[in-house]
Amino acid sequence: MQYAVFVAVVVVIAVLADWDRLQNQFAQADLAERLFPDIITIALRNTVVYTLSGFAFGLVLGLVIALMRLSSVAPYRWAASVYIEIFRGLPALLIFIFVGVAVPLAFPGTEIPGGTYGKVALGLGLVAAAYMAETIRAGIQAVPRGQMEAARSLGFSHARAMVSVILPQAYRIIIPPLTNELVLLFKDSSLVLFLGVTLDERELTKFGRDLASQTANSTPILVAGLCYLLVTIPLSFVVRRLEARTARAK
Amino acid sequence: MPTPYEIEIRGLHKSFGDNEVLRGIDLEVATGEVVCVIGPSGSGKSTLLRCVNLLEEPTRGQVFVGGTEVTDLDVDIDAVRRRIGMVFQQFNLFPHVTVTENLTLPQRRVLGRAKGHAAKVARENLERVGLADKADAYPAQLSGGQQQRVAIARALAMGPEVMLFDEPTSALDPELVGDVLAVMRMLAAEGMTMMVVTHEMSFAREVADRVVFMDEGRIVEQGPAAQVVGDPRHERTRNFLTRILDPAAADPPGPEEAP
């Protein structure tokens, strides 16, 4: 029965859709060809650079916030909770606009180091840090309490025990969710669109959209989309493998 | 101020919220002495042990180890803990590194020993507990008894003056208990100062210089093992020993307070 419904829906869509017009608008082979190599060497490359710099910044900030969240000092815990709630509760787009507009306004004369790259790393990192902090906190808390006690009883300071004993164990637990976060960031990097970037700083979405409006054809959008999938599908596959491995290790 | 005592506990109180676990403990352990602490679950004996190296912070009272006041707020607790070895019920080996690295990591990170020196000390101590052949294994590949002996070797590698044992055999299958007790017996014979929370009455009788019976957060009676275990004066001690020595005769004792 479920199959029948499914097949019917597919058939109806396939019959009713105007394939010629779709192909005309989205799949012009010669147009697609003209996108190369720039769509790879500029757009995909920038998408990767934005994502990785945002991820790196988010990871460092997320670790700090996770440790604050677990601190015995109450104001640290509160500050971390407030940060997490705010940045998880806001649309990433809003944070990007904030970084692009409010920061230069609030601190006149200051430039975010790294130009567009710095702004993007900051915007993506601020959002990612909130999610990563919760992931890292959960990972740290999944390490049995006895590990910290054993380390402390051997004379490790709290910080040293964290670095030498707890984090190396938490790291195995948090790798799959962090990789997932990387996939999300990869897609969120499209928000760079709203920052205003130079030609050489364009990433996939902006690149695709710009060319789509230049050529009055949507083929570049489709190709950009395929470029995203080229990265996200293998990454998702890696996440599933890592998750399976973590599940086995338990 | 030199004292003949390695561990000195004065007027120790500990509460968890409204739950008063220790209600005024005074106890000394002389250098080279082996003291076994026995008592029913919830009597506070593990908490007492954990107060000695400040894994639990006492609510009131003082603890001295090797003449240093552990409960002093200004004390460098990490420095004091280097002199105190601790062995846990659940072993608490570091599962992400090998047996050897379990021994070398603390030596290098805490004592700053060079790699070669730490490795040599690790080897010596693994030999002492009879596990030199497991040097490259990971903790998960060892039996409980082997893990606990590695945990003892890890504590010994730091060169402690005192060893604390928190029910070291309670998580072990009965046939593995003997090996761990043998290592502890060896340590006692070598003159190590030891404070042992245990349910192993035969070990207490044989090895302990003194046995302390605790109930409801107080020391009920203490003295030579032969007297406290063999001929207890207090009703509560007698009841406890009856249940422990012949579990079939009464309700079995409940599980020990979880760490």
C-alpha cells in the first residue's frame, strides 16, 4: 500500500512537470561547462576555507564555553549558559548581519582581522561554538567521574587532568557529533551572501546566484548545489561510520 | 613539627546536605602501620578515607598527612597528594593508554620525570605486582584483578609515603581477590603505611596492625585485629561480623555506597 502511494506520487510529478522547461532553465550543458574551473578553484575553495576557519574558531570558543559551563565558579557557568541559549536561539543569518554591521558600528575604527575571511570565521564560529560547547560538555561528562578522581589523587591539577586524562577520552565520544556540526557549518557558510564580498571571495551560493542572474538561467545554482553534495554526502557517510564505531566501542 | 603519625585525623565531620556521614572522627595512623577500617555500608568508612586526600572536603575538623595539614585552605593539595597513593574499588585505570603509559603519564606530567626514568620506574613497579608481561596491554584487555594490581603499581610509581585502599577487592570476582591481597600483603611487609577500607576479614586479621570498626559515622571500637575481629566488645561490631563472616546466617549486607 505504502509503495502504491509512493509510486503514484512519483508518477504524477514526473508526468505533470514540464521537463523541457526545467532542463532549459537548470541543465544547460554549455553554460555549466563555462562555470569551470572557477566554481571549483574559487567558489568551492572559499566555501571550504570559510567552513574550516569557522569550525576552528568555533571549536576553540566551544571548548572554552564547555569548560566554563562545567566550572565550579558560578558566574562562569551562568555566562556560558547565557551564551549558549542566545546563540542557539538566534538565526545564523541574524548573527552574520550583526557581525557585518553592528561590530564596526559599535567599535568605530576597528577592523575585524582577516577582512571577509575574519568576519565569516567570527560569524560561523560564534554560532558553531554554542552547539559545540554542548557537545563537548556532554563528551566530558560521559567520562566516568573516577577518572578525574584517579588523576587528582595522583597529584594532577584539575587543568592538567582535563588535558591529559579527560579530554583525550571525551574526544572519541564527540568526534561524530562534531563532524555533523562540520556538515551544518558547510551549508551555513552560504550566509556569506549577506556580507557583501569581492569577486574572489565568493563562495558556492553567491557564485551560483551571481552567474544565474548574469545569464538569466539557473544552471549555475544546480551546479553549485551538486558541489555542496560532493562534500556533504561523503562527510555524512564518515559520520555514520564513526557513530557505528563509537557504538561498537561501548 | 615532627609527629610519629603519618596520618592524623582530628574531630572530622562531613555532611552531604542534611546527611551527616562523619560525626566526629579522631584517628591516627603511625608510620609503617597498617590500619583496616571495617563497618557496614553507609557507615562513612569510604568517606573517611576520601577525606584523607581531600577527594571529599571535610565539613569540619583537621587532617594531617606527614605533618602537613591537608585541610589547611592554603595547602598545595596537588603536592600533598603526590605523597598519598590511592587505590579505588573501580580501579580507575586510564582506558585510552597502555598499562605502561598508565604508570608513566602521571610520573611525567606530575613529577616531571624524564621519559627514560619514568619507564624504568614503571617497569620496576609492574614487576613488583607481577605484571611485567602486560606492559603493552590496554586496561580493557586485563582481568579485574590484573587491573587492580596495575592501579596499585601506578600509585607506587609515584613513590608515595602512604597508601589508601578504598575497598580494593570489592569489585573483583572471588577467585581474583587473592592476587590483589598478596600484593597488599607484600607492601605491608615492606613497611608501607596503609589505610585500608575493606570487607576482607581474613586480610584484616592477618595483616592489619589495628582494626577500626565504624558505624553511623563514628568509630565504635578499635584495637588489634585479633581483638576487634576475634573478640569484639560491642554489640554492633558483633552483629556486623556475624553477618559478614556468615552471610547465610542473616540478611546479606547491602551493596557498599557507590563511589
